Amino acid sequence: MMQQASSNTKEQFANSPDLKAKLMNAIMEALDAHTLMSTQALNSLTIQGGMKDILLNNAGLYEALRAQYAG
């Protein structure tokens, strides 16, 4: 892809069948990864508890929601 980008105009590069294939592969890989992670989280109380802990104690979920409601 780097060679194609350096050898073509942006428009030519955007129309590359290789770019379309790479994009589709990246989308499918992301879907697979998210499906696996979601399945693991749904099947594990430990993971669910860890996610809740992160949201409440590190990400500021409670505070952000209170601020929006009061705002």
C-alpha cells in the first residue's frame, strides 16, 4: 500500500482494488476481535466486574452522568 500511495495520485489510490480488499479485511478482523471480546465478557462475571470497576473508578462514568444530568 505504501508503494501504491507513493506511485499514484490520491484519487488513483482511493480507487485501488487492493485498498478496498485491505479495508474489508480490517473491518472483518475488527468484527471478529470485538465478537470474541464481547463473548468473553458476557460469559465472565470477573470480566464484567472489572469493566464496571474501570468505568466507575477510572473513567469517571458516575461523575460524567451526574454532571450531564445537572447541566
